[in-house]
Amino acid sequence: MKYSANFGKTHYGAQGGSDLISHQLLLKGGFIEESAAGRYFFLPLGWRVHEKIKQVIKEEMDAIGGQEMIVPVLHPIELWEETNRTNSVGFELMSVKDRRGAKFALGGTAEEMFVDVARKLHLTYRDLPFNIYQFSTKFRDELRARGGLLRVREFIMKDAYSFHADEKDFKKEYEKMARVYAKIFSRLGLKTLRVEADNGYIGGEYCHEFQVESPIGEGRFFQAKDKSYCAHEDVAIFYKQNKNVKEKMKPYKTVKAVRGKTMADGVKLHKLPLWQQIKDVLYVNEKGGFILAVIRGDFDVNETKLLHVSKSYQLRPATDEEVRKLGSYPGFISPVGLEKKVMIVADDSLHTVRNCYGSANKKHLDAMNINIDRDFKAHLEGDIAMAQDGFLSGKTHSPLQEKRGIEVGNIFQLGYHYSKRMKNATFIDQDGKAKPYYMGCYGIGLGRTMATVVEKYHDDKGIVWPKVVAPFQVHFISLKGAEKQAQALYDRLLKFKIEVLWDDREESPGKKFADADLIGIPVRLVISTRTGTKVEWKNRASDKTELLTIAQVINKLTG
Amino acid sequence: MKYSANFGKTHYGAQGGSDLISHQLLLKGGFIEESAAGRYFFLPLGWRVHEKIKQVIKEEMDAIGGQEMIVPVLHPIELWEETNRTNSVGFELMSVKDRRGAKFALGGTAEEMFVDVARKLHLTYRDLPFNIYQFSTKFRDELRARGGLLRVREFIMKDAYSFHADEKDFKKEYEKMARVYAKIFSRLGLKTLRVEADNGYIGGEYCHEFQVESPIGEGRFFQAKDKSYCAHEDVAIFYKQNKNVKEKMKPYKTVKAVRGKTMADGVKLHKLPLWQQIKDVLYVNEKGGFILAVIRGDFDVNETKLLHVSKSYQLRPATDEEVRKLGSYPGFISPVGLEKKVMIVADDSLHTVRNCYGSANKKHLDAMNINIDRDFKAHLEGDIAMAQDGFLSGKTHSPLQEKRGIEVGNIFQLGYHYSKRMKNATFIDQDGKAKPYYMGCYGIGLGRTMATVVEKYHDDKGIVWPKVVAPFQVHFISLKGAEKQAQALYDRLLKFKIEVLWDDREESPGKKFADADLIGIPVRLVISTRTGTKVEWKNRASDKTELLTIAQVINKLTG
């Protein structure tokens, strides 16, 4: 198409909304415009990229037997009530009432809708397994939305749902989808890491994010140096080495401790190692119950893990006031003696140390030689510790390396979570009995993927689109005086069905070249009075130009 | 794909929701399922049809320089307030608030959004004209939604918006779009009539619906027998023949009239023709003002025309109580003497008659020899009459024929309606001045088009899809004992990239044949122990079968 007719402009100078390079370049190149915060127009150029990403995903989904369909954008709220999701994701759920009073959720995901349509079909074991998916608009009522296309309130997602007779069958599909996802992103030019992640309220062991390593990523995860393990910070487990476990237990005693409230203050005062100190963090859960997390001093509490171990939905740090109400003192809280007032959740690391020191529930009073099980009993024990760079991985004891990434996709086990909560979400098995289906789900955000490609493929002049997602294959610039040759070449490119953007404007060569670099189409062709009967070819990713005949150009482009 | 793996089933027996044949067949064939009233799942088979319709529309839109893009589903309500649409379409508009209190419209159309993105680009005359479009979900808060895909609350629409420097340029685009629409529907197998329609609150002369004639259509329109004219009932004009205009005016007088309230009662009592009676209908507009429509007795009031002539937004019939309050009497209202209490709007047909009879604002009192201008003056005069079958068309006086149709598309002039109401919705013209753009818009509902195709293409066994929209090109049935040959043929069809649905199920031949007829794919192929090395070919639309070699089959399908 002719660039003069293109709806969309290049802009120069810093753009608003976000400093992210992908946001800046997509705005500058005329790919997107902002509607409201976190809501974007995709201009024709941007939409072409979006559609190309969609096409790659569709091809790969169809290749493994996925079936595209569509569910309504408005989900009857009764379905979300069946699964109690109106409560569990209430904070980011938008809902709307029609004029007859019927209420609908604006879905962030569509599990209930897919289960609802499946149960309408009265499935039998013969119908399983299947994998159905859609590309559709999703809504997230995010509080913050300042990351361009990387964190938005409305976006198009490919969400797939697989239905199985049992867990074993699901696991096969899950591994297949993991391979498909790696292939999809690889085709799009993105190297992804498969990162174990938190399955949230669903639980279950199968949940992975596909992360593209990037310093601007919001996701923090750990990869073992030997690559044997990769997990999101929420779930990463690590090897907790024994410390002084061979020491004999010494008598518990309290000592005067005029110190500040930090762990460092404790180390300074007692001149003992940080790992020997006990760290206590008081939380309040969604029901108002107190939870005291107790952990080895050199570790931090991982709130996601704590949620799971304590079976809570939400946690917040307790206030100083609440600490005092319990009869303790801020900065001096201790599990010793609090068993009846709070739920004590201990990290298993407390068994790697002996004769710890720590607080004693009174101002300026510390305790020495605290030992779990002898001096206090935890109501719950488990792994509630946050991994850190340099810690050793759980299995191979290889050092964990902290990484940041952009989550472009995720796959996870739903198990029976939805099918058991929704009525008649069953299939008739070979034994004639109705059984709930075992499910998985698989998502890719298209706009985020597009922005991630830009994060990875750009230079200081603009975007450098990989061929597969480029809005056009050729950016053809004609300069003044070569109009006739230009029209001929354009017609010829179209005849060969080559996707060409022809910058036919009356602009200076400098402006045209700068726009071409900014827009980032893989091949730039130039015709001017100086190229004669030939055409200048330049790849966007290279500085080298060459003069080719039209036949050579066509050959290279169609070859 | 294998039908055994298809997500979706055939059903037999009457389906709920609507008796429309398209609804019944789309449900029975496993193309759609209902989510909530007026909201549908498109199952994989149905989605393939939907996507094929989309592809045809896209090809034709792109061919005339249309540029596909996308705007957010949620429209900032401030934009709708700029154009006052929150008031004018309030009854069918859904809106939603996010958790920060920002309000959004769930768009039924997207004029404001397209103008908003256009004004963000700071256009100049060089950028005009352009035509930008999207395929996106639209919402209509319809009170009734009982027509399957023909009347829904949520659907995917292709909505296009063109921007021009002036009306002249718009008109060229408008005619181009009219041709494109006829072509699109023709490619989809639908013969459309271009029907003049009401432009609603926008006004302007350019507004057409593309109607597919059908007895189940909700649209009523009139076509002149000589095809010179075709218009929706809302706007259809007709030739109002003179009656007794040569009579001398006789003196106005009142007479006792013990009669009922209907026009027929008047005819019966006075033994005079219906056309000589005056018909008076009292309305109340949105501001509470009284409007008395006065028209020749053999015509009916057209409320849409009355809205325009009276410059009202909404009208409702007055109650008997309101008639009495005016000092008149129900069934006996008359314009004579009411000039100061109501706005009198007279149909121009009152100049085709003389010495009319009618009511006289008192119970059981009629008037004789009423003549407009002499006995009462209308505040407004114009065409407020409803066309009827057999009336003569305005220009060629050819008899009008009443028709019903399904509106599958519409095109209309927006003019300056949006650009003048929205701030900075301007382009810099050659003279350096900022001017509002002149606009048009063009819509096609995809699901409705799909249902219309089914209304037109079916027989008593099921759907008979036109090739261009068929979910697959070949419905391949293999019967027991021919598994090996079947697999070989299937592989071969796939190799030639022929879209094939292979019914590989262990079902009876009868069931498989019935399902094939119901689903309606253009070509049915059968392999059984009886077909030997050959294949039975049958077109869905024909009863004839023939035995072909595999090579012949491939030739016919790829030829």
C-alpha cells in the first residue's frame, strides 16, 4: 500500500504514557495510539503486526488439533458465581448490568464460559480429549497501567482450554502445549524460558510461564546455573543448608536488648550471625486472623508460599497497633508464648539451626537459645522462604541466578477446579457414569507479545521487525524524479503478491529514510534518479546497501 | 479435520430460542450454541463460516483501499458525552465503571472512537480521504432478542468510517461503498436490494440499507414495480393523487355525530369516502409538548417522518386524559380551534382534498367542509404519510410493492455530525484553516449475514452452504470396512490442501448421511466396501451421485 494513504504517522521526540522502548517505538512508528490509560488503538500498521502474530499462533494451535471458536465477551455472572470467582478475583473483575437487570462479567479469562458450552454438548468419553481456543478481548481492571502494551486493561488474548478424561491424559496435552508454546514464540523471534509458576487459587503442580528474559520485565525468577531448574520467585525452592545443627541445645534465657527494630540491629547487638537470628513477621489474613511467619534470619518470607501453607486468600502486614494488642511489642515479637493468640507458621529452615537468638515479646527484651519444638511449637510448618540470587537449587545444588522476564504466555492445570464446581460439567465415561472433566488452560497475550518483540528487536533508529511479524516485507522508497520507474516497480511487487509499503510522499530523502528505520520493515528498497534501472536493496538490520536489478529483487523476495 | 474430534454435535428435533429456520439449522448442525438470550457461542464449525464471511468482507474492503485496525471495546464515556449520544441512544447503551470510577460505554457503534483516534493524528488535507474499519464485538441492549443470530445483544460487526474534505468527496466514496456492498453480498450468495432508509438523528439524504428479501425479515420496505425506487417504510414517499380539489369550498359547519371513535365509524355515519375524512392523531414529544398530526383519512401517520418534520427525538401517543385536558374529547379531536394549545403538523395530502369532514373537539360533534388554511392553519406542513402496497411511487408513478427483508448491511452519511460536536475533530485544509471532516459510515453484521445465508440456502434436510462460506469444501464419509482406503484419501485431500471434514465415526451410514445433509458442506464424498477403488461424489445441492477415481476427485476439487 502507499504510505501516503496510510492511516497513521511517524512521530519524533519522546512520547507520553511510558518510557519503555517498546511503547516509545510503537507510538513513534505509528503502530498504536492511546485511547485511555491501558487501552490502545491499533492503527493499520500495528494491526497488521498483531494479525501476523495471531496467524502464527493459529497455525501452531491448529497443527496440534486445537479448534478455534468464540464465546461471548459478556459472561453471565451466574457462571462466575458457580465457581466463586466473583469473590476470588473481585478486585480486577468488571461487571455490567443490562436494562433487564441481568448481570455480566467482562471476562479476564473464560474458563466458566468454555465449561458452560462443553456441558451443553453432553459429552461422552468418545468426545475427549479436545482443545478449544479463541482470540478475544479480555479485560483486567488493573490499578496501574503504565507499561504500554505490556500492562494493559484491555487486550486480545489467545485462550485455550483442554478437556480430558483424567490427569494422565491432561499431562500429555500439557507437555505438548509446552512444546507448542516454545515453537510459537521461537517462530516470532522470541527465546522463552519455561518457568515454574504459582497456580494461584487453583493449586496443582502444573503451572508454567513462558518468560522472555528482559531487564524491564515485571516477572522475577530464578534459573539454576546448570539449567536444571527455572522457577518464578513466588514458587522457587532452594536448598537450605544445615548450619549449627550438631550443637547441643542450650537453656532458653532472656536478656536486656536496647536495640532498634531491624535484623541488623540484632546482629550488631548480639554479635552473632544473621542466620542464627529468628525472623518473625506478623500478618493478618482475609478473615482478620493473625499469622506469625517465623523463619531463619538470613531468609525472607515468601508471601505467596505463606498464603498456600496457611491456606489464606489474602495477607497484609499487621500494624504496630495490632502487635501491641497481642501483648507483644513492635520489633520484639516472638512465637514463644504466643501460640494461643496467633497461628504460627514456621519455615522448615528452622530445623537447620540451633540455639537461635531473637525477640521476646517485650520492649528491649531478647531471647537466647531459642529452639523450635522445645521453646515454641509451630501450628504449621513448610517452605515459606524466598529464594535469592546465589542460593543453591533444590535438587542439583547449582547456584540460582536471578532473572527478570516478560511473561508472554502461560499454561496451567485447572484439574477439576471448574468442572467440580459447575453443575453437570461432566462426561459419560465408558462405565456409564458421569464424571467431571480434567482440564488445562493456555494463554498468550498478543499485544504483550508484540511489545516484547519490539523490546528485543530494535536499535537506536527504530524497530527491526523479524520477517514473520513485520507489517510489510518491503519498505519501498521512491525519490523525486523517479516516479515512473517507481510505479513500475510497485506494480511488479504487487503482481508477485509481495507485501510492500511504498513511501510515495513528497518528503525529503532524509525524512523517508528515517521513517523507514523507525517503522522497521525488514527490507528497504530505494529508487531514485541515481539508481538508474536498478534498485537499492538494504536490510533493516544491516548497513550494507547493494544495487540489484528488478529481477534480482523479485528473486530475493520470492525465493 | 476428523468429525470425531470436532467440538460440536448435530442435534435432531426442534431447538429452543426461536422457530426461525436459520436458528434451528445452525443449532442442529452444531454451528452455534446459546449462552444467554441474544448471546451466542460460535462452535468451531460455525466459527469457520463466520471467518469465511469475514475474509470476503476484508478482501473487498482492502481492494478499495480500506484499512483494517481496531479500537478498544470500552469507549471512554466522555467521548459519547461530547456528541450527546449518551442521551440519544441511552436506552440501548450499556456502560461500565472501572474501580477507579472511570466510566465506559460498551459500544454499539464506534463513531466517537474513530473520530477520537483521527483527531489524535492531527490530519491535513493530504491525509484525506481514508476509510478505516474494524471487525469487533458490538453490544445492543435490545429488549427482545428472539431471532437467533438475526437479532442479538452481542455480535461481531464490520464497521467502517470514511473521512473526507467535503461532501462531494464523500459522495464518491458512498457510491463506491454501495457497489462494494452489493459485491460482498453477491459473493456470499445474497442478492441484496439497496433500500433508502432513515438516517435517524443524523439527518442527511444518504442512508441505505442492504436488504435481502425474506418473509421473516423485520424490515418492511417498498419497491416500485418498475424498480426505479426502493425505500424503507420509514422514509418511502409516494404520489398523493388529487381528489376533489376542483370543488368549491363550502361553508364550515358542525353536526351532531353519535358515533364510535374510529375512522370507519365516521365513514358509516356520514356516508362519505374515507379519503375525505380528516385523520387526527395526538402525540406527546420528549419535552412533553403536544403534536397533532393531521392527515387525509385514507393515509396513516408515519411516525418516523413525523419525528423529522416536528424535529422531535421521541413521540408517544397521547392518552385520553391528555386529550380531555386540552378541552377536546377522545375520538373527536380536531385541529380547528386548537392552534394555540398544540403544534399542528399537517400532511401535504390535505391539499389534495376539499370540504373534508371530521371531528369538532366535542363529544358527538363532527364538522363538515373543513378546509386547511381556511378553517385551521398548520404550524408545520410536510410529508408525514406512510406508504402502502399499491400506492404509486413518487417519481414514476409505478405501483409500490410491499416487501420484507433482512437488513444485512447499511451505509450512511454522517456528514459533520460527529466532527462538529467533537473538539478538534478537524484537518488543516490547503488554505491553512482547521475544518471538520465530512464523514460516512458503513456496517455489516457478520452473524446476521451468516443466518441470512442459511435462510436462503437450505432444504428440508439441512443447510446447503454456498462454497465461499462453507466451513469445509468436502464432507468425506467413510463406512465400515474401508478404513484403509479412507485414510489414504483423507491424507491425499490434505496434501492438496483441500478443506475436508472426515466423518470417521463408528456410526451407521444413515446417521452419517443425515449429518452430512444437515451440516451442508457443498461436496459429499463416500468411500465404502462397495465403492472399491473409486469414490462416490455427490453435491449437497443435487441428488445425483457419481463414482469417480481419486484423481478425478482431486481434479474436480482443485480445478
